[in-house]
Amino acid sequence: MFYRKTLKLVCGLAGGSVVLVFAAAAADSRGLFGDLRGGEAGRWSRLSVLRAAQPAWTPAIHTPSPTGHSWDFNWDKRDPSSLTNGKKKESSTEDPSSEQDNGKPKATRNILLIRHSQYNLSGLSDKERILTPLGREQAELTGSRLAALGIKYDVLIHSSMSRATETANIISKHLEGVDLVSCDLLREGAPIEPVPPVTHWKPDAVYHEDGARIEAAFRRYIHRADTKQKEDSYEIIVCHANVIRYFVCRALQFPPEGWLRMGLNNGSITWLTIRPSGRVALRTLGDSGFMPPDKLTRT
């Protein structure tokens, strides 16, 4: 009776493999393996049961294989080595490596991508799609969070759409002295046809129209620092979920058609860091942990 109860308990907690091992130990303690001579034979019998209970595993089957795609260090077309290629030297004694070092970026760019706050979905035009009362609260929370980080921000760029402009204006109240810049390239749209395809969402425009504009925005704002930039920079961009998700895929050299596989809350912070070498790191994706649960939305 004791063994039957124990077997049921172990089966519910750990699965069949553990049950088999436990049953083998119980049988061995009762001498059901037979009259084995010496401790070595007993250990061998138990070891055989243990091996039988373990699933087969080989590194070749369980180890992920590389995709074969290497990192493109000239993804932003600003790699110093590519910019100096073919340039004629005026002096044969000039060290080409020193010239290249002088032309290398020295600073790191930090780009904080903010999704606009909740807005009026029933608006028929962009002017009517303004923030809801909750959306204005979200923008205040995002502004407070950015201020609490204690960072000296260089600029606050925002989409020219109403919901992004209003969000940026509220955030700017928390960041004294930071210039506001509006940009039409950052307007919401459909960057590229998503894979896998979806049926619950259809873009307002065709992909090749929005896609070219959003790609232009990516090239304008997402790149390594200029060689003239001496100090690290922190730039805020308030825009839209589709734009941010596309930027992240492009910057990390992930397939851009996978942009719709990610979700972003309203007012969330996505932080990209671009090193002088061209390396890119994603510090946060859609961070909204600074908001109370009842303030979180994804509209």
C-alpha cells in the first residue's frame, strides 16, 4: 500500500522517468533483482535502470545551429574603413591606419523610442485622434520616468501625428531645456508586409508607400555617431508601434518582416544603443514597468 501511494505521488510530480527509478530502487531493496553477488553487481543493476529511464541526448540534435548570417558592420553605410577606400593619398609616407583612426566615431548614441499614449480610436481624422484622459496620464508617467533616469537628453523628436505630438508635449514638461522637433517621416504606417501573414489587421496604405518613408526615417535617425560628435548622446523619439518595431528589427539585423511579432504598450520605452564600431544593443523593449497595472494599454 505504501509503495502504491508513493508511486502515484511521484508520477504526478515528476513524470514516468522518476517513477521508473523509484520502482527500481524499491524492487532492489526487496531483493527482486535476484541473488546478486557483491555490491558491484547491485550497483550495475541499478545503473542499468537509471540509464534506461533517461532520454537519449546528443549535442548534434539539441544544439542550435548558426543561421550563417554574419553581422554587417557597415549596416548604416558609415563604417570608416568603407569611407576611406579608394581615397588617394597625397604623401607616400602617410600612415593609412592613422588616417582611418582619426576618422572613426568616438561617441555612443542612445536612442529612446517612445510609443505614443492611448488615443481616441473613434476619431475620423488625425486631428480627432487625440489622447484620452488615460493617455494623458500615461504620458505624464513616461515623462516622469525619463526625468527620473537622470540623463541629459539632447533632443526630443516626434511624429507629426496628433497623438504623438500631444504625447511629446506632455513629456517635454518633465525635461526642461530639451528641444522639440517634429518629423513627418515618423508618422504611423505599414513598413513591410508581415511574415507570417495576418488577417486581423490591414494597413491604411499599400506597403511600398509607407515602407519607403519609414525606411527613410530609419536611415535618418538610426546610425552610429558622426566623427565630429565627441560625447555620448541621448535622443528621444516619440512615434508609433509599427515604426518602432521595424526600427528594432532593422537595427538588430533581424528579418524586418518579423516586426508584427512584437507588442508594445502605450507610453512604453524602447532603448537602442549604437556603439562607434557599429554594434547595436537593445537595452529595453517596450518597457512600461514604471506604470501601475491599471494604466497599461496597447491600443
